[in-house]
Amino acid sequence: MKVFESLRATNHEQILFCHDRETNLRAIIALHDTSLGLAMGATRLFPYNSEEDALRDVLRLSRGMTYKAACANIPVGGAKAVIIANPEEKTDALLKSYGRFVESLNGRFVTGQDVNLSPEDVRTINKETNYVVGIKELGGGATLATAIGVVLAIKAAADFRWQRKNLDGLKIAVQGIGNVGKNLCKILYANGVKLFVSDLIRDKAEEIADLYEATIVEHQHIHSLDVDVFSPCALGGILNSSSILQIRASIIAGAANNQLENEELHSQLIKSRKILYCPDYVINAGGLINVYNEMIGNDDEKALSHVRKIYDTVLEIFDKAEREEITTYTASKLLAEERIKKQKQQKIQQQLLIA
Ligand code: NAD
């Protein structure tokens, strides 16, 4: 991969490659946009097949964070970090070594927990740097907030598509029963939803089947079930030229980042199949909103009411897409760009007032 070409193509500011021989740390921190002062983005630990895969992932995820923050009306830029490792290789020494690299950025980058990291791991990183969030686990924590945001988006989509004000009796297929998927199933079940679930780890699916009367589905088939909503909550790239043609749900709304393998091509394909797609970075912003509110010292109630705004943002995107005959993905990008422009203008005005 040509690094500078990738930076230019995605309009990134900086990449930090972190290596520590003693702990065998290999991490990449990507800062997409710090023009508002600081950039936020969680850290993912994953056994990437290659360094190129890791770089590609961190670049896509960090750019998505800029859009995510903008759509959530959070005045920060986007960033992301990946640690290339197996979950079994995760040690306190490795996490602390990573924390020292975060500290070296002096607050331009603030991070938290993503795939394969726990709040406990964030507390370990915190021993070396204060530039972490998600320690207080406001209102039940970031993963619960993420799940709440996804449920709100499903409600907005059901309202937009079927003029339904509740989810009672809907069939929803959830792919991936991890930290977010588990919380999502709990809330959906309480809303009267009939659940279908899959996870690569069978025990996780069985736990949800026992708790919430869910039907377990083989992971190769979960996306093609005859259900109302498909909710991808595992990893990215699930919406591609082959899977989209098999989807029978009317709505796609899940927590996973980077669900579209190719954003332009596959959002068009979804639109042509008359499936209503809820853009991932808009609806999974609950976690970011939660930790941002922790960072600025807000309480549980303020954080939750900020998360609730996801419902209106999703409806605004659907309306814009319908009016302008564009995909919901393009509508969300345009909305993000408008909000970024506004936030930057506000920052300039504030600076002028101080001067
Ligand atoms: P997690 O690692 O706890 O859970 C992911 C689950 O998906 C695991 O149980 C894994 O076994 C399963 N899985 C992986 N591939 C699968 C497949 N092909 N089929 C079925 N199951 C599969 O992660 P998480 O924290 O629950 O996050 C899930 C997704 O949501 C990720 O893409 C993450 O980036 C995104 N996200 C998470 C948060 C958050 O607050 N944790 C916030 C925003 C976005």
C-alpha cells in the first residue's frame, strides 16, 4: 500500500506507527482530522492477516469517526487506533506500552475501548496516559449506549418505512452477539421483538437463546433470513455484492463499523433493492456520545438525552435521501460535511471573540 497516496485519498492528517520490542507492541494510530482541537477514536485489538489490512482498517475507521462525531453534533475530529495482536497476546505490559504512545500525542488523540478491549483494559492504558475515556462507564457504559442508539435507529426506520410507532412482533436478525449485540438483544426482546441470532462462538448465541427466546441461526445464513430487520453487529464488510442480493429484510440497521464493503457501489445496490439502510456511523454513535459526555463532565441523564437525538438525525437522513433521490449513505455524508463546516465556523468565531 502506498502510504502517502492513501493519506491523500482519505484526507488524513497523520499516522503514527508504534513499535515496542520488549512487549512486541505493533499498533497504528490514525488521526483523520484534528482541526477542531482533538480527535477521538477507540482502540481495536485484532489479529490482522497483514499490516496492509490493519492500515486499511484504521484509515477507514478513523475517517468514519470524523463523520460519526459530526452527525452526533460532537465538536471533535475523528481518529482510530489498532493494535495488531491476538486477544491471547494482550498483556498489561503491552497495553501500558501502547498507553505511552497515546500520551506522546499530548491530547491530540483521546481513545477508548473497541473490539477485543474491555473497560478494564482501558483502565490499564490509563496508568500511562490520561487521554482515555470510558473509565466511568456513564449510564451503564459505552456499549449499552451504542445498543440504545441502534434501537432508536430501528424505531426511526420502522416509523419511516411502515409508519409503526413500536417494534412489537417484528422479526430481527442480529449478527454478532458481543458487547453491543448482547445489549441490543436485551432491549429488542423487551420491545416485543422475535430474535434470530448468530455468533461464531456458539456459547454466546446459546446464552441469548436461553435469555430472550431467540432462534440460533448458522452464521452463513443470518443475513439472508426472511425477517423485517437485519442488524450487523460483528465486523465490517458484511454488505457486499453477494450478500446484498441475498438480503430479504426491508431494513438494515446494526452497530458494526464499515458495513459497506464499497461505500458508493454497495449503498447504491441496497437502494436499488429498495432496502432502507441506516448508515452505520450515524446509528452506532451512542458509544462515542457516551464517552464524550464523560470527557466534558456531564451526568448520565445528559449523556442519554444526547444519545436519544440519534432518532431525529436518522429521520433527517431518510427525508433528505428521499427528497434528493440519493442513497441514505450519501445523505449522511452530506449532513456530516454540513455539520463539520458549521462547527469549524463556530470555532473560528470563538477564536475571533477571544482575540
Ligand atoms: P465484540 O468483539 O464484543 O463482538 C463481536 C461479536 O461478533 C463477537 O462475539 C464475535 O464472535 C462475533 N462475530 C465475528 N464475526 C462474526 C460473523 N461472521 N458472524 C457472526 N458473529 C461474528 O464487539 P462489540 O463491541 O460488540 O462491537 C461490535 C461491532 O460494533 C464492531 O464492529 C464495533 O466496531 C462496532 N461498534 C462498537 C461500539 C461499542 O461501543 N463497543 C461502538 C460503535 C461501534
